[in-house]
Amino acid sequence: MKKIVVLSDTHKNLKAISSILQIMEESDMVVHLGDHYSDMDIFAPILKDKLYRVHGNCDCGSQKEIVIEVEGHRLYATHGDLFGAKRGTSRLVERAKEEGCDIVLYGHSHSAVVKEENGITVINPGTMERYAPMKSFCYLVINGEKVVAAINDNIER
């Protein structure tokens, strides 16, 4: 069983990230989906090799997508801007399938989503942006065939 924290679009809100530090430390993996990639720099020495990151449209960098293997599943992680994520997830699902993935993690839209689309589990953790009406992250548990994703909005305001 693997416990994964997925967050995105933190936009320099280090206070919100700090409020879930204990959860991140107790998890097996932490995936940051961009828009402010560098927000995780101060947490990287604590999280070490369990931290995975991609760059978003507000970041300078070329690491736009990664594939992570977990418990027999392949997770496709990207910010989402390159796939028109604000207009829908069909292109993200198509790309995940091209990569042989059964789970796609994306951000960019600032809207939390957990759904199934064409056999792919699609997850957007939402945003932790300071002025967002709802700040959230995703707590993802993968145990063999079972994949459970829960959006958590219990974040220090």
C-alpha cells in the first residue's frame, strides 16, 4: 500500500503547504504538479527522494511531464496547461493512454476533480493559492488494484 499526497498550483502559499507537512512526511510519495515548482524547494530536504515535481505554466523549466510506477499502476503527472485542461480532460486521458498509464494527475484549472474517464482515473488536487475560496490537495491511496483518491480541503487558511 502506498500513500501519496498530490498538490498543485500552490502559488507561493508556503503557509498552506507547511500546514500539511506532517501528512507529506508520513506519506510514501508527494507529487507537486507545478505552478510554483520552487515552493517545494524548502521541503525537498525533508521529503528527499519521495518528492516528484513537474513545471507548470508559471514556472521556468522543461520538466512538463513524468510517469511514476506505483503498486502495479502507472501515473501520468503533468500540470495540464499543454493539454487544455481548463477546457476538459480528454487530451490528458489520451496522453496518459499513450504512456500506458491508468491514472492521470494534473492541475492548472484550480478545480479539484476525481473521476473516471475512458478507463483512466483522473485526479486534479485543486489549488492551495492564498486567495482561492477553497484550498485543497489530494490524498491518494493505492493498494494493489484498489485506488482511492480523496480531496482534502482541511487546510489552514
